[in-house]
Amino acid sequence: MRRLIPFLVALVSFSAACGGGVGDPPVSSDSGIRGTVSAGPQCPVVQAGSPCPDVPWDGRIHFTGDGVDVEIATFDGGSFSIAIAPGTYQVQPVVEGSIPPSAASQTVVVPSQGYVDITLTVDTGIR
């Protein structure tokens, strides 16, 4: 029994060092997803000579798939980046409240090496 206790302490310490908290993605330094999120349209009618571009969207992005269920916040300017293990994920901006606005999910396949660059859009409902 005395030999078992140091082993268990080492195992718990190793597990704590390697894993994150509940909801943390399986981290891989070699793969992940990064991208930007924009919201649009911003004007009910776009007219020539009076552009009305989409704007960066600041909020949260939800990732699910391959045992992952996690949300991260976008950076200023609507960009995001997450180191995540290779696999297939559903990625969607988190839109709270009534619709509009709305956002569709996007299926993303993360390779074993490298990051996948994606663009997400939040539909403002302005027409």
C-alpha cells in the first residue's frame, strides 16, 4: 500500500498537468481552427456609391465534435483561434436572444498538422 500512494500522487499530478478543466478542448500544438466572424448586412438596402460592409462580430464561438463541447471568445475585430486535436467539429457563433440575429454552424475538419482558416457570418436580419 505504501508503494501505491506515491504512484497515485504522481498519476494525479500528471493528469492535472496534461489536461484542462471541464469543457477544455483536447489541445494540440500542431493543429487547430482560426478565423474571423462578421455580422451583416448592416443596411436595409445597399446602394452603389454608398457601401455598407459587414462589421467584425465580437462574441463567443461554440465548438462541438469528437468529444469536445467548448466555447471561446473572439478577439477584438472578430478573430479567433483555438488549438484543438485533429477531428471533425461543428463551429458556430453563439447568438443569444431572439432571432434575428442568427448564425449557421459550419463543419470543419482539422488535419493532424496545421490550422484550418474559416470565415463565419452572423446574419443581422436587416433586409
